[in-house]
Amino acid sequence: MKNFTELDLNPALKRAIADLKYEIPTPIQAQALPILLGKPTDFIGLAATGTGKTAAFSIPLLERIDPSLRKLQGLVLCPTRELAMQVSGQITLMGKHLGIRALPIYGGSEYGNQISGLKAGISVVVGTPGRLVDHINRGTLKLGDLKALILDEADEMISMGFKDDLEAILKAAPHKENNIWLFSATMSRDVRRVADTYLKNPVTVQVNKKEMLSNTVEQIYYSTNESNKPEVLCKLIDIAEDFYGLVFCQTKSLVIDLTSFLNERGYKVDCLHGDKDQKSRERTMQSYRDRRVSILICTDVASRGLDVKDVTHVINYSLPRELDSYVHRIGRTARSGKPGFAMSLVAPMNRHLIPRIEKMTNSRMREGKIPSGKDIFKKKIKKILSEFNNQKTFTRAMEMMEDTWKTETEHMTKEEIIGRFLVMGFPAMFEGAKEAPPQQRTPPRRDFKHDTRPSHKHASGGGHRHHKRRG
Ligand code: AMP
């Protein structure tokens, strides 16, 4: 299957797919759609976030639903509220010309709205397992007319402790005709056990790791000591032409420390970690999407389901504990044919993981050179040049300038005049510099809980506290 137009779909669904500007199916869609649109079968799709799996199950799900029944016919289980909201939004977009909407149902929000939504005869519910079990037990969620039950990111649901809820839902759902579709990034032992217990002769498709990697992503690793990582991260951000990135850390405390470190340095940064309540997570996501912050620091779990367009960089501040997560993380950049960078900061003790990642992804990572202070300095000056070129309101300044300006600057070279203005306009950049560009000063020591694998050690590091960034 090369194109969506080849599929025998309801024209209203085809129109919604065209509205979304999907033309060529992703590998998981190309493999899963012909199966799920065919005769009923249980199904296992091994594919991670960012591979297009939502459409791979939403299209066949929407094809099966009769909105005039006004009964629940599709149920999607997701590990997090964010993913539930995202998947529900995508199903609603795809179902818009069919008159089908999805309702997200998750813990931490009021029952009232959820119950009235369910009573209104919604066709598709997308929810987190715990809250769905509550609704099943209260009798507000009835599964008798289900045409498909979808487990999205089954491995995550199990690792987040939803195994019992998941099984309770699988037991409660009718299984008249084969209709359970399980999606998972990995086939862990627990996922295998769930599949063996509840699925009947499932057809399995797998998108291999290589296919999951975008061919426009450039993978680079930087060898650095744990204590230098904060400085190296700043340099990588500063040297980038454009930085709209995600930074992954292994632990919540590292996320918090690194966020406040970058904040003090004047970067526009926010974070996602397990202790944030729903409201604050949503606020963070909104400000990242609106680009009021350009750096989002997160743990793997907190970033589940995170889908943001045009991410330029994914930085593995710590390499993931599970190497599978590497593909998961870096799948957030270089989407839709756009270029993207996946950068990993690698401490000597983790250097051996690089060939393992290369083998797993069947791809190459190149070793990058950490930019020097001088490189960064030149880059900053270069960025000022584009601001300089964009100046439109200088004629007034020219009019007000008295002749003394001309006589005083007559003997100066162009370079000297520009240099003097740079120092005046951006004093912080030249702080401490005499003739030459500034040298790195010795950083004051600062407690910084680093994450070293496999054991967690506290190291100290941080960096010199200097000026706030401009812009
Ligand atoms: P998912 O893995 O389902 O979260 O999808 C990842 C991203 O890819 C989402 O932003 C989708 O809107 C987008 N996407 C999915 N399928 C396609 C496609 N066939 N063509 C272009 N974009 C797609």
C-alpha cells in the first residue's frame, strides 16, 4: 500500500485524512491498515510513539463505527492523560466528516462532565485504565456494544502499574468477534503474558527500529564528564542556529536541578516530571507549544505521548536506562522530512552503550566536538549581525547625530566602531574581557545531582554564573 487513496474507505474518512495532509502511509500504517480493515482479527502492532500508530488504529476503528447507534463502540486505553487527550483529539479530527467524536476520560478530573459525556451516547472513549475501571464499576461505562478495544502503549501501561486495571477491562469487554488490537513499543514478558491470555491468534506486525528512525535525523554524541554536562548543554544550545528542543534526564531530581540551572542562566526553559499536577503540566505544554519556552526538560515517563511539531533538537542529557527508549525519545525530532538533531551527552562509563545503540538502530552516531568558548562567542556575535541587519528605525538616530560624532569617529576603522557598539550594546557578553574574547572562568561549585548509570552518584558541577541571555 503506497497511498491512502488506494484504500477502500468511507469517502468522509478519506476527506478527513486529506484534511490532515496525510498522503503516504507510515510503515506501521502500511502494514497494519490492510489487516485491520480486513476480516476481524486480534492484532499486535509493535511500534513506538511518533510512528503514526494512532492513525493505524483510528482509521479501521472509525470504519467500524455506526454513529447513529449512539452507543460506545470503540475504547482506547492509554497510559497517560496527555496521550489520552492527544489520541482522542486525533480520532475526533479523523471522524469529523463522519459525525464521530471521541471523549477523553482520565483520572484527576471531575466525574460530572465525563458521566454526562458518556450518557450523551458517545461512540469512542479514550482513557487511562484506572478511571475507566471506576466508570465500569459505577455502571457509567458499558462495553456491551464494543466493536474494537485498543491498548495503546501496552508496555507503558504495564510498567506504570496499570496491569490489574488493564486485565479488569479486558475481562469486562465482550470478545464476540476478534477485536482486540494491542500496540506496544516493546514485547516485554508482561506484554507477552497479557497478549497470550486475552488475544486469540493475533496477527503481529513490527516496525523495526531502523524504520522507526527518521532518515533526516542527525545523531551525534559528545563525550563529557558528568560534572561538565550542564556547561556542555548550554554550549550546544548556544551554538545552534535555532533551538526548540527536548532534553531528557533519567531522574526527576535531575530534571528539577537542570531546569533551575538553565533558568538562572536566562534560558527560556520549563520541565515535565512525575510530581507535577495536571494543571501545571498542561500549562507547561501550552507554553512550550506557544514557544514561550524553547527548552523542555523531562523524564521519559513524563514525556509519554508528548507530540510537538518542529522540534529541532532532542538531547539525551542522560542516556535512557532502556535502550528502546532511545528511539522513542529521538523520534520526537526530524518529523515529516524536516531535519533534526539527536544529541547524546555520554560520560566515559556509558561510552560502551554507543555501539549498542548503533547496533540496535542499525545506524551510525558521529562523535561531535564540544564547541569552544570562542565558537560560542563568534556565534553570538553572528546572531547580533542579523538583528543589526534587520534594524529599520535608524534614520532618526542619524538625523539627531551632531557633527562631533563624525569628527570623533573619523580616525577609527569600521571594525573599531562596530566593536565599541557591541561592547556598549551587549556589555554582559564582554564582561571580564580585555582585548581577547572572554575565557571560561572557574565555575563556583554548586550541588548538582547528576545521574550516572548504573549507580546514582552525586557529583558537583554547574558552571559560572554569568549574564542573562538576551532575546
Ligand atoms: P503518532 O505516532 O500516531 O503519535 O503520530 C506521530 C505524528 O505523525 C503525528 O503528529 C501525526 O499527525 C503524524 N502522522 C501520522 N501519520 C502520518 C502520515 N501518514 N503522514 C504524515 N504525518 C503523519
